[in-house]
Amino acid sequence: MSNKVEEEVGPIEVEIKSKIIEKLKPTHFAIVNDSWKHSGHHGLRGASNVTESHFRITVVSPEFEGKNQPTRHRLIYKILEQELGEKGVHALQLNTKTPIEWESLQKK
Amino acid sequence: MSVIEIRSEEQFTELTSQSDPKQLIALYFHTPWASPCVQMNTVYTTLAEANPSTVFISINAEDHPQISEIFDVSAVPFFVLIQNGTILKELSGADPKEFITSLNQFQEQSTSYPSGAPGAAAINSSSTSTSNAGNGNGNSSIGQTQFQSQKINSVNAQQQNQDAESESESEEKLNERLKKLTSAAPVMLFMKGTPASPQCGFSRQLVAILRENQVRFGFFDILKDDGVRQGLKKFSDWPTFPQLYINGTFQGGLDIIKESIEDDSEFFNKALNNEI
């Protein structure tokens, strides 16, 4: 991990967090802004949003119960439709677990 | 004249550094186990006999990787027409008709224009166009075969979409095309760039996972076709790339595939056998 100075949370990150919390009521939530890792990349050249373009998100929620991975991810994509569309969020790395799955992972 | 099968790089260099600027040379890259190549072998030989004014060269792409690299061959069968040291046309895929058309086009020009300057429209440096190949069932599927080797290891399922009118493709037609594309190979990867040259870290990682697990796959470079790029997002109901399809069913992006294989090392086999 690099030693990044305490960074301000951007508006998109704030939105993402609030939307997910509201819709999925997670028991655990974590979000990391990875945009700096990609800002020089070919795919982002000419993009207006390079500071909040890539995020890594972990969501643990009972809402995921009985849903396979693609379905869980689609749920999140739906919630963050605006961010992925007009707001210019380019990619999301998603880790989606149910509370039970999360528990057993913690024990490992 | 018969087809000349290349045995060495020196031979290739000798044959292609022709002093006659009008001489049209056809190159055919193939591998022994790619099934569309088997069909094309016969076609190519017949054409060679029928067109004595053109030099027909055949190259086993795996035996001669350096030559393949010069022409950036990433899938077979692959044809190149050259004249006067210039690449006139490249054709990816087993479409005899298209090859014959190009052959005739350039042959005419090489005979009617005395100096080594074919007609205005002729010179396309690396205009790669891909075509459908009719396979045994008469379906026009994407007919290029994959094979595992260092340089050449995947199917290029790039559709022919070079015409300007491609933008006005109706949604219905697009969906039909997408259906065909997603089933073009048992495992289909829609990615940014190509396996040999990925344009995105996530696409690169997914290619690596497939290779590590020795999964044969077809790929499609969505950077080369915006219609597919946008259409597939709707079709898969998935906003990002890379996207992996197995047996025509959407499986997920990098995160999901990574997790699936971590949870179960037999993931790909099971998915291929429709056990998932």
C-alpha cells in the first residue's frame, strides 16, 4: 500500500456510498478509489473524469442471499446507473457477499 | 503454377524481394489443425493453378513465427496480397469469395498499369477485414479457429464491419449479430484490445486467467467496433468490459470469473459441460 496522505472523499464516492447503503443496507461496506492507478491509461485519455473513475467496492448484505454473482453485480450496476453513465465512472471492482459468506471468510 | 510452401525465412525473403514491381504475391498463413484452413488449402491450391501470373506462397504460421509477426498474424487462416513491397490487402478468415475478389482486383491492376502504381483505391496498408466462413453445417459462423501456441492462441471473431453504413444497423439486426457473436466459440471473451495486445489491465488479467487454465477461447476486440461495444452492454445487461460468455451464456467480468475459479478449480470445465 502506498503512503497516501489523508485524501478528501470526492462527490461521486459520497454518492456511491449513500446509494448503496440506502438500497442494500449492508452490514459491511468499504470503498477505495483506485482512479490514480489508471489516470494515464489509454482508455481514459480525453475523459473528463479521471479522479473518480475507478473504484473497488466491498458490500456485505443480506440482499445478496440466493443471488448468483452476476445478479449481485447487476444489482449494484443498477443502483449506480447514473455514476456509470453520465458521471464517468469507468470501472467498478466488486466484492459482493452475504453476511454468512462474509463470516466464514473472516474465520479463514 | 503450384503453391510454394515456405521452408525457411531465407527462402521467404528471397521470394518476396522480387525485382519485378508488377508481380503480385499472395501469402497464406495456416496451421495444420485449424479446420477452416483445411478447406482453404484446397481452394488456395486450385487458385494457384488457375492464376499463373501470381506467386502463391503458403506459410505454416506456427513453424515460422517471425514471418507471422511481420504481418501481425494473430489468427488463421490469414491472407496477404503484396506487390512491389507494399501490402495491398489483408484478409482474416476463410472466405474464398472475398479472397478471389481481391485477387482478381489486384491482378487486373497489375497487368493494366505498367508502373508499379496500381489504381487509386488499391493500396490499403493493413486494412484487415474479416469475413464469415461457411462451416460444414452451412451456418455462417465466424470461421476462424483457435490454437495454442506462443504467438497465436485465440480466435479472432472480429466481424466485418468496415462499411460506413454500419452505424444505422437496426437494433434487431444488432441483437442477431450479438447472439451469433456470443456463441461464436464455446468460450467467448469480449475485451479491450487483443490477447496479444490488451488495452486494459482488467482485460489483460482475464486473458491471463484463461491461459493459465488452458482454456481455448475466441475473442472480440470491442475497441474496434462501437456498435458491438454499446450493444453488448445492453445485451448482457452489463456496463463494463471484459465480458466472458460460455456456451452463449454470460458468465461475468473479471471479478466474477476470478472468484469462480478460486472457489472451484473445475469452473471452466463445468461451465463448458453446462454443469453450472
